[in-house]
Amino acid sequence: MGTLSTHVLDTSLGKPAAGITVVLESVAGTGLSNDVLGDGITDGDGRVGSIGPERLEAGDYRLRFASGGYFSARGVEAFYPEVVVVFTIADADQHYHVPVLLNPFGYSTYRGS
């Protein structure tokens, strides 16, 4: 089964984004299920040390990043209160890294290594 990691970089500061709550959910065929598999808070390096089960089966998953609270705590106006990334684990023998590049008015993500 696959392993998962994530981190968040605040591109408006050029620094890791600490203190963001991240929730991992499984996604059913309809995409409406939200079975929570785990959660965590980004550390000083913008990473969540451990999120969800140690290993994940092939399937669809969702990561929810509470970006609104992060910016609000810093007194920064932001457009997105939450960033949601839905992704597929196709090969359960691989590691999957899902980083988020975040700023108050946008974000991007990619499959990292």
C-alpha cells in the first residue's frame, strides 16, 4: 500500500506555512464521501509529520488544508478559506507527496517525490 506526505509553502513569504490544519479523507465513487482517515497540523517546516494510516490502498483521497485560519491568525486578508486537493493513488507500492504552494489569493499543487 502507498505512503503519503504533504507540506505547505507560503509563497507570499517564501517560507513554510506552520499551523495549518490538514485533514485526510477517503473519497467514494460519488466523490461525496468524507471518511476521515487522519489529520495533523503543519510544523515549522510546513510539514505534517504523520497523517492518516501508515499505508494507503489504491483509490481516491482528499486533503483539506485550513488556509483561512492560517491567514486570519496572521491578520492577512485571503480569498480561499480552504484548499481541497483530490488525488488518486494508482500504484499502492509507491510514495505519494502532495505539496501545496499557498498565497492569500491563490494556490497550486503537484505530485512531489
